Amino acid sequence: MIDFETPKPIEQLNNVVETVAVNMMRPVSREMDEKEHAIPWDFINFMHTAVKSMGGTSMTPDSDKSKKDGEEKHPPIGYQRLAHMVEMLAWGDAGMYLCIPGGMLGSAAVAASGTPEQKKRFLSRFMGEKPVFDAMAMTEPQAGSDTSAIRSSAVLDEATNEWVLNGEKIFVTAGQKALIESDGFVVVWATIDPAAGRGGMRSFVVEAGTPGCKVTKQEHKLGIRASDTVSIVFQDCRIPFENILGSPTVEKSTKGFKGAMATFDATRPIIASQAVGIARATVELIKEELAKNGVEIRYGLPRQKLTSLERDVIDMEVMLRSAWLLTLKSLWMADNKIHNPKEASMAKVYAGDIVVKITQKAVELLGPLGYTRELLLEKWFRDAKITDLYEGTGQINRMVVARNMLGYRGSQLR
Amino acid sequence: MYSFKPSEEQQMLIDAIKRYAMDDLRAAAREAEEEGHLPADLVEKGWELGYLQASTPEAYDGFGERSAVTGALALEELAYGDLAGAMAVMTPALFATPILLAGSEAQKKAYIPPVIEMEWKPFTAALMEQKFDFDPNDLTTTATIEGDTIVINGEKSYVPYAADAEAMLVYANLNGATQAVIVPKETTGVAIGERQKLLGLNALPFYTVSFQNVHIPLENRLGGTEGHDFAQIVAASNVALAAMAIGVSSAALDYAIEYAKDRDVFGVKVAQKQAIAFMIAEMGTTIEAIRLLVWEAAWMIDEGKPDSSKQAYLALSGAMDAVMMVTDRAVQILGGHGYIREHPVEMWMRNGRGFAAFNGLAIV
Ligand SMILES: Cc1cc2nc3c(=O)[nH]c(=O)nc-3n(C[C@H](O)[C@H](O)[C@H](O)COP(=O)(O)OP(=O)(O)OC[C@H]3O[C@@H](n4cnc5c(N)ncnc54)[C@H](O)[C@@H]3O)c2cc1C
């Protein structure tokens, strides 16, 4: 039965998260943006306590903790709940959202493909006294979209039963906080057999303080400046054998790699949720500014009678709402274990597009006011663009959508 | 609780309509467009699928309840086959559904059963007028109350099947508000004009109709002497048109995909070119996104949510842009062949543009 009613538990949580966004994020949003590499500790400590008191790493999608006996009759809503939280936090501040401890792509990877042993070893740290961070390192200077081109290597030293990592990773979100500011970890992608292509790619957990692992650079960015983006160099970096996620043997198949891709089915719509959060903030601000100036949007009129301004705002509302519904649908599918790679990428493509259009149009519409740093609008314009870039650029996700629609393999459309 | 899955019953309806839409409507669409005529048995077959009957309560001789969501699903499928055929099959709803939504009990009892009991008959409605900035809430056609009669004056256009109409709902401006009046067959002062020639939808007979001092008993005012709320009729119509726009879009997309996977260029299939594949990805993504907006608007109508009118307006706004974008690209993907009338995409492109003009030509 088609239904658009927000589930009660989500609505309640949403109210709580909104309070956080309004009181803990918006007031410092501008300051954190201007200070670029400063870390929003007040917010982080608050979130750490809050998340802990809620019973754990609620920022990690598939925490199967939520499945208690007797809850069977309710369909699962874990991802849908997460989408709402992320949307609201990104509405608060997209950069600060990325600073929330224990909820990034590293722990998602461990949760998705770690053994029970590994989950315990690596994920329990998020429940400690102090906030702990995680990160995921795939991208390299010569390998971005084309992940098969990564060169970082992992070689097993049989004498010590350790993996020896060498290589350079760039653009690692929260790498600084994971490796320097806390006892966190980075999930690093490397090849155990350069000749095997994607079949040789594996992910490894590298913990903070491991010798041979060094943060070498912090990027200066267009937006999401509260979030650190770093380069990491691995030089004969030794980690225990048990830190490999998934099978240690080279297989013909690309199962390991496909495992990494499968997490995209959840993470891409989560990026879409960020995009929608920024877009909603923007549309709300535009409507408020217009209302303050006595401009009312006359819904229901034929287009020929609308002002250009009204048409723009109406278009924004159409884009915003449809993007959100597309995002929700892709995660509703994930919750209900319906295969969703097409819908996940559709959500990412569409939301990444519309948030860029909406923020750019909004700065235009507010003229001199839109361009100043008095409002957060110009910041959202800068923040928005990242959602069309990371977790697969708009182009890469269009390719995923097209392949799925056309029934093509990677070799047929690249 | 969110859910994006039609109920089993809805799915059965969708499947039945899809078969009819493809085997009958689509199969006949090109000839109907060129000849300017839809065969009566084709329309009758669609009518017998019983969608309108199933959304009319038993009290008025139907066998179900109205659901805008089910309506949106049904109309999308019908329009997927052929827009003109879909609108023809659903023309009697333009008369019956507003009565169901806003009519007085007596009007429902009197006017709905004859529509749904029988075979398809041209019951219709007259809303649109020939001017560039036509606005359903600011009509030129007037209604004035004189004692216990209503007097209608004005000129309507895009009235489907007006020439043979059994009865029609006529919308007019009554002291600034749009109100509908039930106008029986052969009423004095009603003159059917020429059949209209349009950019698309040539299979469907549209007429101009003029009203000159047409006197109608006041009790024929929709809702009774006190009238009715026009907004809910607009919302139901906007959702219906939006759903149909999605159906047309979806038809064009599927046709383009099939063609692009078959046709060779430069040693590969057309679809293997990123410039084409990315267009296809965007077409599919937009359709999926706007379809959800349409569903949500329909759901809000069913749930009686306060913002349903606005949402329906947004849905149609999104859908009219989507259908133009998608049908244009479908022609582009077929290249020069898309411009030839052997393929349906040029027709869909013409029909697609119509959603910018259509007002009240469908209803859920
Ligand atoms: C702020 C930020 C945070 C990030 N965080 C992380 C992180 O935590 N972990 C991590 O591993 N990475 C991270 N990234 C990296 C990000 O995922 C990559 O930048 C992205 O995947 C694109 O890679 P690239 O920059 O090398 O661009 P390239 O791959 O060089 O692409 C350049 C252009 O070519 C296009 N292109 C590439 N291939 C194709 C193709 N086959 N067809 C058509 N067009 C194509 C792209 O869309 C793009 O427009 C982050 C990046 C940024 C900016």
C-alpha cells in the first residue's frame, strides 16, 4: 500500500535532531567555516554523549541491534531513519555533520564486511569516554573515479604474519580526526596482487598510532570546511594479519570489490540526504527572505501569470521534494532488502544535481544579499557542490543508472 | 510508515490496464491520430475495464471507493499506451467525478448511475477557454443567479466529445469564484462550434462551445444551491494530468531505450555512447522522482491533508517539464528517424507539450 506517512519513531527523533541542528550547529556554522581547520569540539562532545546515551553508533546504517523480538511485525526502517537524521544534520551544517564521531564510511565498511570478531575489536571503541573517529581511504592521486587504478599495496610478511602497506591516499574525510585526534582507524583499500586487478583489491583497518602511517596534508576546500580532508602516506606500515576485511586469498572473482560497491547502495542515498538537507535549508531561507519583503508565492496560477521569481521558487520546491522522495524510496528498498543499486545512484545523481541548481539559483535570486557572508546562503552554495563529487561523481552515478536501465555490464558502457 | 509498493489489488488493476494500453490503445494510436478518430469499440473496451465503476461507491451503483492513488496508477498506465485513447476512455469521469466529489446527495443519485451503469457515453466537461493566460480560477465565462435559475454566458474550448455529449459540466465565473453547473443535452443557447485542430491529440474530438444566455435551474449548480469547493476538483485534475504525463514520459523512455540498444553507430550500439546513455539515465531518474511526487500528491488527497492542492500543483508543474524533456530526448535518441511519423516519438513529443495547456482534461 503506497504510503507517505512519516513513521512515528522517525518523527520523534527528527524533532530531537532538529533541536541539535538549530542550537548546536547553526550558531557556529559561520565560525567553523571561517576557521577552516579548527575542530568543532563542543558539537562533537555533545554528539558523542548523545549518541552513546541513545545506545550506540546510530550513525552506522546497519546496526542490527534495533531488531528486538516482537518487533517483527514492523517493517525495518533503519536506513530511512538514518536518512532523516542526516538530512536534518546537513540542514544544520553539512561540514559539521561530517565531524560526528564514529559514523563515517570506515565503520560502515567494518559493519558491512567485518567478522563478528572484527566488529567487536574495531567498533567498540566508539562507545568509550572520548569521541573516536573513523575514515575510509580509497582515492589516490592517480586513481579517483577509476578505483581499479589504485596502486597502494599490501604484502603479507609470513614471518611476522603482518600485512605491509605502501602507498599514498588522498582526500580522506576525517583522516585527521581518526588518526591524530583520537584512537580511531582508517579503512584503507590496497591490492594484494597488482596482476589480479579488482580481484586483488582488499580493505584493511589501520589504527591510529600505527608506525609507517602518516597524515601528510590537510586540504583547503571550497566548502564543508569544518570537515578535514587529508592525505595519508603508508611507508612499510605493518598491521596485524587479522586487520584484513574479507578473504585474504586472491580470487578470480571481484567479490571483495563488489562488497565495497554494495555499501554504495546505502551510502549514496545518504549523500543524497545531505544534498536534500542543504537544499531544504536554502529553499526555506529564500522563502523567508521573500516573505519578509512581502513577496508571496502564488501557487495555483498558470505559469503565464507567475513572475519569474515565483517560477524559480516553485521549481525549487518541485526539485527538493522529488529528490527527497527518491532518496527515501531507495532507502526503503534497502531496508526491505530489495536490490537497489539503480535507485541508490538515481537518488545521488538527482539530489546532487538539484542541490547545486537550487543553491546557485538562490544566490542569484537574492542578488547582493545572496552574495554576502552575512547569510549562510553563500556557504551552502559552496557546501552543496561536494554532494555531486564524492561517493561517485555525477557522471559515475549516471553510468551506474544507465547500465542498470540498459542491462549493460561495465565493459559495454564505460 | 513509508511504502512505495502498490497494493495487490492495485497491481492487478495496473496489469490489466497495461495489457489494454499496449495491445489495444498503442496498437491503434498512430492510425487514430492520422485519421482523427478513435474507434468506438476500442474506447468501449477500455471503459469495460471498469476503473471508474470501481472507484464509485455502491450507493451510486458502483462497486468501490474513490482513491486518487489508484487513479494515478491507472491513468499512468492508460497514458503509457496512448494519451488520446486514455483521455477518451476517461472522458465520462470529467462529468461524474466532480459530482461524486462535490455534488449534493440528490445530484449524485441522479447523475452518476446513468454514467457508470451503461456502456461508454460521452458525458463531458467544459472548463478551458481560448486565451494565452487561461486560469481556471479566473474564468471569462460568467454565471449569474437570477431567482432560481443560473444564466451562463461565454465561450469554451477543448471540450471533448461536445458534439455528442449526453450532458456536460460547465465551469463559469460566479462572482469571482469558479463554479460548475450541470448542463443537460439540448439546452437552449448552447452551440457546439467547430472541431478543433491541435498540435497533438488529433484522435480525440475537441470542440469549442458557446453559451448564450443559457438558463439552467439553480438546483443544477454543483453541490446544490450553495455551490461547492472548486479547489478539490482542480487538485484531482492536476494529479490526473501529472500521472498521465508520467505515462507518456515512460512510454517515450522505453521506446528510446529499445531503439538505442538495437541501432549501430560507429561500431557500437547507440546506447553505448555516454552522450546517449547519460540522457537515458537522466530521463529515467527524473521520471522516477516526479512519479513519486505525483503519488504523494494523490496520497495527500486521499488522506485529506491540508496541503494537497499545493502538492498537486507542484506535481503537475514537475510532470509537465519532465514530459517535455523526456519526449524531446526520445526524438533526439532516434535521430532523424525520430522525426518520421513511422515512429511514435514525434507524436509523444507533441502530446507532451500539451500538458502545459491542458486544464481539467482528466481527473482522478
Ligand atoms: C571533500 C572531499 C572528500 C572526499 N572524501 C573521500 C574519502 O573519505 N575517501 C575517499 O576514498 N575518497 C574521498 N574523496 C574522493 C572522491 O571520491 C573523488 O574525488 C571522486 O571519486 C572523483 O575522483 P577524482 O577527483 O580523481 O576525479 P576523476 O576521476 O579524475 O574525474 C575527473 C572528471 O572525469 C569524470 N569521469 C571520470 N571517469 C569517467 C567516466 N568513465 N565517464 C565519464 N566521466 C568520467 C568525473 O566525473 C569528473 O568529472 C573525497 C573528495 C573530496 C573532494
